[in-house]
Amino acid sequence: MAVFPRLPAAGAPVATFDPLALNAYLEHDPLPAIVLDTAYHIVAANRAYRQQFGQRGQAPIGHTCHQVSHGYNVPCDRAGEHCPMRKARETRLPERVLHVHHTPRGPEHVDVELRPLYGEGGELLGYVERLRSLAVAAAQPSEHGLVGRAPAFQRALADLERAAPSQIPVLLQGESGTGKELFARALHAASPRAGGPLVVVDCTGLSETLFESELFGHEKGAFTGAATRKTGLAEAAHGGTLFLDEIGEVPLATQAKLLRLIESGSFRPVGSLRTLHSDFRLVAATHKPLAEMVVNGSFRQDLYYRINAFTLRLPALRERAEDLPLLIDSLLRRTAQGTPWRVAADAMAWLQAYHYPGNIRELRNVLERAQLMASDGVIHRRDLPLDEPALASLPSEQHKLAQALAGFRGSRKALATHLGLSERTLYRRLKALGLDEG
């Protein structure tokens, strides 16, 4: 329990706080840190906070944390966000949450850790809040890495942040095209092994012999065509991260050797009597239902439990549809080759109406094709596939449209514009969901 007797009683006016004492208390912390009173006001900030989050190097003393970080006039929990202060008030324990904060550099993902401060008599006096911006994901258009702001993406990112510092094996589960390799790279970059190699093993389409040769390496003459000794990918991953992409494709006969590698770090190159050792952190990924494969005997149960120490579920694109404009902007920047691209309103309506069974990979392919078809740096509807986009089958879609209908005062055309859809697309969605009456 942190005790800071210099703070006055809860609810005291901001002016009564001793800023020199508070700042001295915070300056030992290398991370940006602030002190909040029980009414959400910032009463002190350390140098790291002023440099990273302050405006022109000045701390927003006297302002509320939700006003500074989010632009809200009410606490986060009353604006649809998770509020660590509310939770900490209930539990009297430290709380942690991942938020998108407004910063001088634009919106950023920030890991917020909030710790209650108590007086010598046990009374709640205030809170210390430590903030750490995430370098592995962007909340605004970016030319590389993970990008997103939707709640489903935030949940996956929060799990990534919790898992990254440890050595625990991580299993990435998600549909094809959801960005499993990008998440694996982000896990590696945020881990203590970031200075070591990240070695990717594509487990698809490999026979038993070829898989063992790729993963374990082989000696010269081990088989026909083995003219020289080959270093395996497991050995190459020493000191870093070994990423087994689509681990559900590993041949059953090889899974016992893979289990031994994961448990002990030991392996034998094909055709060798030598036992080698490699120290790596394991990250695996699959779109297959491994638990069902264990039941039907196509995946070893002991291997499944070994790789499934921490499961990180990646959301499908239809679960984070509000990220589409951000992802479209980012993907266009990555393929622009110096030419800025724009998306016309009719094309954006189509892109936002489509449900993307192939997820982000399909979105990228659609945009790359459209760039080839477009001639003026602007993607129009005519540059996109001729097929009408299939309707998204999200259970929440009907609820969202019903809410929009109930709360919007205007024509259907105006509602379509408000939702970023064409009028035809809005009519089609409403009709398909049984909301086109009245």
C-alpha cells in the first residue's frame, strides 16, 4: 500500500496541494507519471510526462484526466470507455487499461497503470497514473505495423502487451488474413528478445522430411540433393523468437519431435547424431480449430497444451469494421510509391459495405487491384469489383442500425450520409435486417 502523507484529504481543492512535494515524489519515475485527486484533476506531473504528453512542455495542471486524454467532459466510464479510477475505487487495488489518448503527436495507444494513494490512516487521498505509449501499434494512419482503434482490436492489443514481456508461449488464433504475422512481429518487438532474430517458419505445404529439414537443418549427404550442411530455422532463432505460422499443418509424425524442441530446446539435424540446443521464445499461429483436431487425433494433445499457454485471439475484419477507413488509408500509403491516393465517396461506401471473408489480406488485394485500375490517383466505384458487396452478418449490426434509426432526425438520405454509406446500400441493409418499415 502506497502512503503519501503530504496529500490532503480526499476532495480538497486543487490549490491546497503542494506541487513541489508532488513533483519531487514523481521525478524518480522514468515513465510519464501524474498525480490525480479523487475528482479526476491532474495536480502534479513529472518531467517525462511534460515532455511526452504536455503542450509545449507544460503540464495541464488543474484539468481532468478525461479532458486531457480524451477530450471528454465526463469521466471515461460515462463516455463508453473503461475507467481505471472507478475500478480502483471499488477494489482499492492498482488497475491497468489500454486507451487511445490524444497527444501532441496525434492519437496513440497508451498503457495506463493507476495506483491508489492512501494516507497513514488508510484514507484514500488520490492516485498515481503512469503512462506508456505503445510503439508496436498505431491509432492513426501508418505506413507499417499494426493499425487500429476498434474495441476488438484494443482487446487483442492489450493481450499482446501483457504477454510480450514474459517467456510464455503464445498461440495466435484467428481467421486467415487477420494479420497473425504482424501480431507475431509486434510480440517480438515488445519482448526482451527484440534485439535477437525473429525467425518465421511457414508450416503449410511441407512434407514430413522437408519440414524437419527446414526446422532442424540437415547434414551433408543426409538425403538426395543435400550437397551441403544446412542450418535449421530452430538454430537460427537462438536468442530470439521462433514463429511457427499455421502450426496446425505440421505433419502428425513430426509433432513429437516438435514437442521435444519446444520443451527442451533440443533437436537433431536430419542425418546427424549431434544434439543441438536453441534458446528461443515460441509464438505459434493457426486458423484451424486445434481443440477439435486433438479430439479427432490429427493434432497431439500434449503439443496443444504446450503451445496454448497464452491464447491471443485476433478479430476478423468484420468485428472491427469501424477501423476500415484507418486501414484503407494505411494500406494505400504502404503501396503508394510516392503518389498519394484518395478514395472517392462512392468507392468508400462500397468498401465499408463489404464484409471481407478474406479479412485484411482481401482488403489489401482489393485496394491494390483498384490502384491498377484507377488513372487519376483517386479510387472510384468503377475501379472496384463489379459484384455487389455481401451484407455483413454481425449480430450487432441490427442493433446498431436500429439505434441509428431511433436516434436520427432526418431523411434516409441524410442517415446514409451520416453512416458513411450510399443510400442504396443503407436501404439494402435495412431491408435485409427487417428494419425498412416506417
